[in-house]
Amino acid sequence: MSEIALRIVLIGFAGARLTRHGDVIAGKTGMGGAWAGLALAANGALGDATIDAPC
């Protein structure tokens, strides 16, 4: 399996898992699934930005 295909598969699994967790968070907090997904995606984006920032 090529490197790109492996990355596509890993992103697919991560996306499915993120969706599942977003649904659970939305159910427990009472907010819509879209808002929970947005919060999870924003958290991931901010985490990447802080990791790559120069010291």
C-alpha cells in the first residue's frame, strides 16, 4: 500500500471516530451535532497551530 493510500485510510478512520465522539458529546450536552463537530474541529486546528509555532 502506498503512503498516500495509507494516509487516506487513516484519515477515514479518524473522521469516523471524530463523528462518533461528536454525536456523544452533542447528546450529553444538548447542543446540536454540528456545534459539537465544530468544537472538536476547532480544537484540532488550534492544537496544530500551537504545536507548529516557533519558540
